[in-house]
Amino acid sequence: MSQSPPSAFCQWGTTSGSYPSQARSDPAYTYSNDGGYSGTLYTALISGLRPGVRYYYQCGFPTMLTPEYNFAAPTAAGPVP
């Protein structure tokens, strides 16, 4: 019997080191290769972003988070090229 991947989350905000918003991150794909590596890729849907604003975020589990990353939301509505 295989185990389900653990629950994960992403947290974000507009100030480095402060993450007032949070979303669940769901397992999307589990992989393994001949080199003995395996893992699970996760996705998270975040909403309510303001155009042109820089956001700081971390993802992971309560006991293990990624380093902080950041991005700027697009300045115009619509798909990102």
C-alpha cells in the first residue's frame, strides 16, 4: 500500500519575512528515476494579487520550508507571456 504525500502549503506577503496569506499546496505529480531519486511535485493556487506588486513567499511543510523567493505580479490583466 502506498502512502499519500503529506500536506504542504505556501505562504506569501508583500514584505520580506512576513507571510500573512496562506494556501494549501496539493500533490500534483510523484516521480522516480533510475538514479534512485524520487519525490512529489506540488501546486498551489494563490489569488488576490495586485498588479505590479512584489510578493515574497515560502512553500513546504510545518517542519521544513523553502528559502524565501519573490516575484512581481504582472502589471496588466490577462495571461502572462
